[in-house]
Amino acid sequence: MASDKHSKGQSPRLSVRDQTLETLRRRIISLQLPPGEPLSENELAQELGVSRTPVRESLILLREEGLVQVYPQIGSFVSLVDLGRVSEAQFVREAIECASLRDLSVDDAGIAGLRAVLQGQTEAEAAGDVEEFFRLDEEFHRELLRLAGHESAWAAVNSAKAHLDRARRLSLLETRPIATLIQQHAAVVDALETNNLADADSSLRLHLRGVFEDVQRIQQATPQLFSDGATRRPTRRSVARLA
């Protein structure tokens, strides 16, 4: 059965195909499978302990999401980062999260909950645990939607941001210090605590848009990870994995 070291809490009722899809999608978004990485059905099936069928079906679905590219007679590869998709996802995320602030009324318990998440992020930063920080980053933004009464909108945000998440993880690895992101989160909470929704909105927009500057710097340093709009036929030579 498909497994992954980050699959704790995964529902046992999922089909083998769905488990395989979740595992591969998570590995692509987390950059365990970096942009341009060749994907072998046989190797993935052996590693995950499943047949080739759920792997093949998962790759088809990931292709529909734009996370996998298939080249006839060559094979399947993790798609390069598409800046157009990143921009679209950022637009959706900013529109939903910032609009929700208008309906947000935070009491002491809500502020305490947000600050608890910030404390967890600080501890993750001190431990050098990027994965835990990323998990808590998701929790912070989802909590903002919950406090505004729009937690159900997280599904729309989450479905739109697979490509954005890859860019965000690249930025965590290569550019913005985690401490800076925590400070930006804290600025949002500080504004909410004083009921200054205008400052909360501007702080949240600044935080969400920072990924664009990061991505531009990363693209200049590692253009091979990004799509330039041209059709480039890869080879089966594996690219170096990100550290």
C-alpha cells in the first residue's frame, strides 16, 4: 500500500489510487520530486508498494493539474514551475483571504489561538524544521478564514495553489528567511488585535505578494526549474534534487 513519511492522519478508507495520488502530489508540492524530475512508473510502483495501474492513473490526474508533463517516447516528468499558474493561484488566494477579513471579528480567544500558531512557527524556525513551519503557515491562513466564518473557502484556496505552493517552498529554501514570514504574520495579528482591519488587509497583502519577488530571484538563479513557455523536450537524465 502506498506510504509516505508525511502521510500521518491519512484516511484508511482512501483507495490505493487515491493514496498514491496524495503521496505523489505531496512529494511534488514539497519538492521531494523537484521540477524536471523524471518519473518512472515501475520505480514509483516498487517504492510505494503498489501496482503500476494506480501510479499510471495518478500521473494522468496530476497531468490534468499541470503538475506532471508527459512526452511521448520519452516519459513523464514533474512539470517545471509555470509562473502564469503561480500568478493565477496568488490572485485567487489574495482575493479570498483579504475579502474574508471584512467579516472577521476576533475575540481574545481568537487572538490567543493565532499567537499560539505564531509561537509554534517560531519554535519550528529555531529547530530548522521547514516542514513544520509550512504546516503551521497553512494552519495560520486557514484559521484566519475560520475566524471570519469562511473556513469552507479553504478548499477553493487549496485547490488553486498547488503551483503556488511549489514556488513558496522554493522561496523558503532559497530566499526569504522564515523569521521574516513570522514577523509578517505577527503584523496581521497585531492589527486584528486592535481591530485595525485596514492595516490587517495591507499587512496580509504584503505577505502574500512577497512570493513574487522571491520567485523572480529564484528564476534568475535557477532558470532550469521554470517554464519559459517554449516546448522543451527533456531527456531521461535526472536533474539534481534540491537539498
